[in-house]
Amino acid sequence: MKHNGSVKVNAKGHLEIGGVDTVSLAARYGTPLYVYDVALIRQRARAFKETFRKLGVKSQIAYASKAFSAIAMIQLADEEGLSLDVVSGGELYTALAAGFPVERIHFHGNNKSREELEMALDAGIGCIVADNFYELDMLENLCAKKGRKVSALLRVTPGIEAHTHDYILTGQEDSKFGFDLQNGQAEAALKQVLASGRIKLLGVHCHIGSQIFETAGFVLAVRKIMDKLDEWHARYGYLPEVLNLGGGFGIRYTEEDHPLPPAYYVEEIVKEVKKQAGSRRLPLPEIWIEPGRSLVGEAGTTLYSVGSRKEVPHVRKYIAVDGGMSDNIRPALYDAKYEAVLANRALDKCEETVSVAGKCCESGDMLIWDLPLPKTGSNDLLAVFCTGAYGYSMANNYNRIPRPPVVFVENGKDELIVKRETYEDLIRNDLRLRVSLS
């Protein structure tokens, strides 16, 4: 396993993250436990920012908080000078509770409710990413009712199919997201917003998918969008201030993954936008991107305690851990792959191949198939790497399992940023049956 960021093995043979022994973290906070390498998150954020600075392009880098939203994470994004994407009232509420500057908040979503849009307007957030005509009409109505104006981007689907898992394709023509660029919907939306006195159109937005390992899709999306912007300029005199090309930059989960350095995606995107704007004699728009997984994915490690063991002769060896699809649903949801080591015996030689099962009452609750490990026992601690994106944010209470806590580590210090749920938390909203319904 290629270790990321500050992950290393210390003199005790224990896995160490951010200068903190993971065995001591497990003893202090229990397992399962999400551990985040803060220095790696900062490094990734600064790499994106520095690349734009070197290229001399005005930009915004918005952390896509759906990857991992918690008050401390939002505060960290603010510390690093990032903007912020939210996709629900809950994510917006978290951002506001964290004191994140409202002018740097962008609100996404294909079915924003009236209440969510009211919340966004009342907070005075920087930008709404408008997804459909229903939303535009509702936004116009609410702005009129409140006597407000709002800035918006139009989300468009440029018809690009990113080479990634079908469940996370979003830029192709047949998508639940956005106005189609090819069939006239995007142009109709443009005309509607330009005629509005309450919605200021900043520009356009697209997102072609997730976990993308090449730049060709981004380059093609830029060309298609710039073609359309050129048409709109000739037809309506419209020039966008902003071109938001979304996120989806891939990370390394296993040795099969070969992502590009984050800076390279930015370099190729900026090069193509400059080329297309220059050839059309259009002013260069401000370029926005939305990294989520690429900021936090590799920074997260989940620690589990090994429990039961089962051997099916001549077939398979199973070990079970004290978590599973309740804290990482990605393997069950779309066959996501991970690597792992024994955190308490990280230097021991691998002696067997096991499959790691979760504890949920579901046959599909398998975290890793065919993992080489030392001979494991019930006192061992398993560290699963690259769980920083869509682990905690997709965690659930299946089988009434409490969600794990989250710890930040940096410079030899650890800080609890999300407490472990208790059994009392699980029934907090339950109500007793007061009368017979028969």
C-alpha cells in the first residue's frame, strides 16, 4: 500500500497518521473511527489554489461539502480560503452554523424545496446553481415576494459521458441534472433569466461525473460550452462572468487507480478555456471548480476492531469487523474497492488472504474481498484507507447501529470533531404508541 500524506509506520510497528498513533486513537475513541489527516487536506487545497495563481486566472475553488460535511470541516475549508458547495438545507444549515462566509456559498440540487430556497435567500448566499425551469419559476416568485435579487449559474448538461461508474455519470444528455445544451432547454433558460429583473446570471455550470482519471472529458465539455456561449453572445449579447466546470477529479483507492495530480486537471482546463475564449475573441471568464473527493478522500482512514472469523474450507476465509455498510456503504452500493492493513501490526508479513465482512445483517455487507493480511486475531485493528469521501456523509443507522465519531489529526495532536452516536441518540425522535390503533 502506498501511504498518503502523513501516514507512516512508527517504531512500534503501528500505523501513524498526522503524528498520532492509530492504536492510541482507537483506545481513546473506540472503533469504528474515522480519522482525517488535516495536513493532506490543506496540501490538496493549496495545490489547487497555487495552480490557478501560477496560471494568472481569476478563480474560485469550492469544496463540495457533500463529500464530508461537519462544522469543523467547513471551518477548515474557510481557513484555506475555499468557497463552499451545499446541496441541501442540512448542508446549508451546517455551513451557517460553522460561520462560513455566506458570499462564498453556492447552492446546488435538482429539486430544491421552497423552504430551502427561502433559507438560502434569507441567508444571502453568493450563488444559486439553477437546475430546472421549476426552480427558476420558484426563485423568481420568492425574490419578488421578498424584494430580493440573487446571483445564479445555469447548470447545463453538455452531453459528455465521463469514463466512470454509471451511478455517478451526470454530464451526459440523459441526466436528472441541468438544462440540456443540445435540445434548446439551456437557451430557453438563458432567455428566461436574462428577462428577469431579479435573477442575475453569473454564467454556466457543468459537472460531467466523478472519479475521473483523464482530462479529455473536461476539454470536450469546455469546447461544447464555449461553442454555445459564442452563439449566445452573437444572438443575445450575453457574456458570462463565470464558467464553473464542476469537480470529479479522481483519487487513488487501490493500485488499480491511476489518477492525475490535482494540479494537472486545472492546468488542462485553464489551457482549453483560454484557447477557446481567445479563438472566439471572448473575454476570459472567471473559472470555478468544485473538488470534494479529491480534497478529503485520501485524507480519511477508518479504524475497525477485528471480531469473529469464519473459514469455509477450500473456499474462503472471512474476518468480521465492528462496522461495515453502516459507516461505508460504497462497496455495497457500487462495488467500490479499498486497501487496508493491520494498524497494530503494520510491518508484519502477510500470511493469508481474507475477505472483510461488516457486521450488518445483510449478505452484501462486505468491505473488501481477498485482502492479504498477517494472521489476524480478535485483538487486531484494521485500517481501511481512503474513506474520507462519502463515508461519514453516507453513514446510516441500519440495524440501529450508531454512527462512528470523527477525529482530526495534525502535527501530533488529535481533536474529536464529531461525537459517536449513542443508543439514546438513536431513539431521540421516536415516539411511544399512546393509543390503540385497532
